[in-house]
Amino acid sequence: MSLEILIGADVVPTASNIDQFSSAAPKLLFDGLDEIWRAADARIFNLEAPLSDGADAAGKYGANLSAPLACAEGVAALNPTAVCLCNNHIMDDGIEGLRSTRAALKAKRVASFGAGEDLDEADQPYFFVKHGVRIGVYAVCEHEFSFATDRKAGANPLDLVNLSDRIREIKSNCDRLIVLYHGGREGYAYPSPEVEKTCRKIAECGASLVVCQYGHCVGSSERWNNATIVYGQGNFIFDFEDDAKGYDTGMLVRYTIGDYGADKVDYVPIVRVSGGAALADEAKAKEILVGFEKRSLRIRIEGFVPARYEAYAAEQKEKLFHVFLGGNAILRTMNALTGRRPTRMFDRQSKANLLNALRCESIRELVIRGLLHDVSPTEH
């Protein structure tokens, strides 16, 4: 008997569907999507919002993502095999928000993985057995605000030094390994060179399927070392308050293990609708899949990924450079005088020094440790 696993990307209760998420029988999946979702043998998605009744629990998209604790009803009603908590927003209500989320899911008998009280707990994979096949699911996220340390709760951070050994160790304990990678550039439909290198290494070390889930838009895919790598599957149930281009579509990744052990990956195109997600109609599904295939063909061309990313970096550099201005009033004034192009405020040598500080491992480590004294001294 074949085994079908459906993987959804980001799920976030928002203002349009909090009442539905608070119900034990919510209407969140439309136009045939509910039937496809429930027909699978196993279902996994990423919950990118803590469930908490804390002061910051607004249930809306903004600087922080959080939703009322009652939304655990709707999460459980989606009947997930397990819920991934490894993302950059799971600590938006602090450690108490993470604890309340895990406790609420546990009370509903919903397994969760990818985050914990400390690094060791966050690093634990989730295993389940269906039709005699032992499946492992492991999640990592890039180092944004939510990652765990030896002394701090949070999501499982990407550890490039130990990643290869960890993937091999987990794979030795299961028949198939799925890795969820919360990273990459938001809104960018291709992998960066570093994301591509990391995901390929994960595949080489034993993963059968690697899925990147941070981008909020449908991306691209490739086969590597007999594994499938999906560089972005869009959102699942995340009703943005704006109509950001590309954020209104997504795909469920359907991973099927056949009767004789052959793997197959295909995709279920979906669209955002008010309050939830719907199965894309025939025309829209074709549009989503054709774009996905075109991008997937492009990334196979030697040199395309770095060249495309260089062009993207050139487009983004002024926007990203604002982080170095901080809250300094003088720098903000100078930035306005330069037409809000902060790179003009730095001469070539200053930019070279900054580049060296970001690139050199020892200097970067020293800068990080120095800043931690002011920002988060408990991480030491």
C-alpha cells in the first residue's frame, strides 16, 4: 500500500479567520481542498504564530505574529500528523508564548517539533510510522529572532558545522527523511547560492525531500542526489491583509512512497481566499505549475543561480543597508539628504571594511558577541 504525505507551508490565524480557528469544526479549506487534505495518510504544516493569550496576541499580520490560545481548536481540527514550530515568529510572544503553544497542542493530542525549551529539545526530529514505513521529519531555521541556544528557548537553528553529521544520524533511524528548511529570502522565487549549497548538502547526507518554507511565494525545484529539493512552496493558510504579488498562491507538496519503495513528489496548487485557502481552479493551477516549472528549469542552467542572485542583491542593497543606520538621528538626516540611498554615505574603503567584517568569520563572531552584551546578555 502506498503512503501519501501532504506538506503545507505557513499557517497563521489572522483577523479574517480567528473565529473559525477557534472552532472545533472550522471552514478554512475550500473548493475541494479539504477533501484532498484529509485523504492523505499524513499531514504536516508549519505553524508560524505562537498561540497565546499574552499582551501581544493580536492575531494579525504585522511586526509580530500571534494568535489567541483558542485557535488550537482549529489547528487540531486540520488533523495534522505533526505541526512544525521551527520558524522566525514562534517566539513573538516570548518563552511563555512558545510554552503555551506547545501545551495547547499537546492538550489536543497534536505532536509538534522544531522548537523547545533549549537547543537540545528544539533539535529533536519527529518520527512516525505509516504502512510499515518509518518517516523522520527534521526542521531547521536560519538565525533570526526566534532561534534556541543552550540556555534559551526557541526554534532549531541551522548549524552548518554539524549539519551533515546530524542529517546522517537521523536518517540512520528512519526509512525516509523529510527536512523542512525555514530560510531563504522572503519574496524571492529562486534559491540563493548559499541556500542551494546547504539544501544540496542535506540531500547528499540522506534526506529524500527538502522543503524550503520561508519565502511566502511559490519558488522552484530540482532533483539532487536522488532527492527532491523544493525552494519555496508559498503559504498554506495565511490571509495577508495586503495583496503582495505572489503571496496569494501556494502549493501543497505531496510526497508519495509507492508499494515498491519508489518515491514520487508532485504538487497541489492552492490560492489564498478570505479566511483560508482553496484548491486552485484549472486555469490558475496551470499558471502556478507552469511558472514553477519554468523557474525550475532555469536554476538547472550552470551559473544561473549566482547570476540571478547578484542582480537581486543589487536591487535590494539600499533597502537592506538601512539596518546600519540604526536609530541615529544624524544618520537618518543624512540618509534623507542622499535621497534615501544610504550606501552613498559610505566611501569605498568604508564599504570594504564593512564587507570584511561581515565576511570574516572571526570578526563576525566578535561583532556578534560584542552586540550580545547590549541586546541579549543571557545568551552568553
